[in-house]
Amino acid sequence: PCTGGYYCDSPQLSEPTGGCSEGYYCTLGAYSSTPTDGITGNVCPPGSYCPANSTEPVSCPLGTFSNASGNSDVSDCQICSLGNFCGDNGLTEPSGKCSAGYFCPEGQ
């Protein structure tokens, strides 16, 4: 089968057809650069991004979030907004509002 991060558009190829497209991830046996079957790969889910040739989604880093699917770069993860905090990796929305008496700058 085709190796992770790549796809093979027909069986028994000696080399992969090409790399998985940005915004998607390809696991073993992908037959398309943009798989959506959830078995050989899928569109990159919210809270993550998938550069070209991804084998799995990469979580948005601490201090960021993304509610969109199909992200391809860490810059697609939004910085946590002023007055909110993002306390974990891979968030689809801020974790919550800053507690009374505390200051939460952007990216916290």
C-alpha cells in the first residue's frame, strides 16, 4: 500500500503518485491527494492544520485555536483573543474568559 503522507491512484505502483494535498492528511493506502473517507485520510479537522504530505493532523499550538477545517499552516490557527485564554493545544474555540481581576493578553 501507499505510505503515509502520499497517495497512489492505482494499485501496485512502484512509487506513490504524489503527496497528500495541503489541508488533508493521508494515512496508509490513500488513493487520492484529498481523501475524505476517514480511513485512508481526511480533511484536516478544526483545531489543527495539515501541511502538504501530512500523515496526521498537527494540533494548533497553545495560545491559539481554529474552528475551521482544511487548515494547511500554523498561521491558520487564530491567536487567542484579548480577555480570553486558550489553555491547551488543538482547541476549536478559546477555553474561556479571563477571571475577574486578571489580565489575559492576546495569545494566552
